[in-house]
Amino acid sequence: MPEFVTVAAVEDIPPGTGRTVEVQGVWIALFNVDGSFYAIDNTCPHAGGPLGEGHLDGLLVQCPWHGWRYNVQTGKRPENPDITVACCPVRIEGNQVLVALPENFT
Ligand code: FES
């Protein structure tokens, strides 16, 4: 069973925004898309840019370093779906956002 960790309050992350949170020593990018929360690996596969600091447009976050985009729901690049970032399970309990690392996370 994945271990869920409380990372933020719902009101801390308004719709259309994201932030970087820590889950068991790993930096994870957490986003609010119209009230639904999604979490992906914070580290851009291109050169390590911080995706939690990227601009969010709908379900797509743009890496702040060189502009690669990722779907925060699927982890895939729309321009090249072979390049992905890991997606993390998210759970809402009351007004708390909880995130777990995926089981195969490395
Ligand atoms: S590090 Fe993310 S696009 Fe280059």
C-alpha cells in the first residue's frame, strides 16, 4: 500500500496553480486543475527543471527552464508521449491534500 503524506491544505493551492512539495524525501509537483489535484515528479526529464514552478495551462504544465510541456494527469509530453514523468496518487481528506509516491518510483 502506498503511504500517503499530507502536503498542503486545499486552499493553499488555488485552481490553475501548482507548487513543489516533499513526499518521503522526494520533490513532487502538485497542481490544482479546476479543483482536481494532480501530482507528478518535480524533475523534468530534459535537464532537471522544477516542474512545480512551471506555468499551468489547463492540464499542461510548462517546464520553466526550456518549455517542455507535460500533461499533469498522465505525465506524458503531448509533443512526444514516449517521454513521461511519474504520476503520484493524490487523495483529499477534509481540506488536506495527501500524496503518495508511486510503487515503482525510483
Ligand atoms: S529542463 Fe525542463 S525543458 Fe529543459
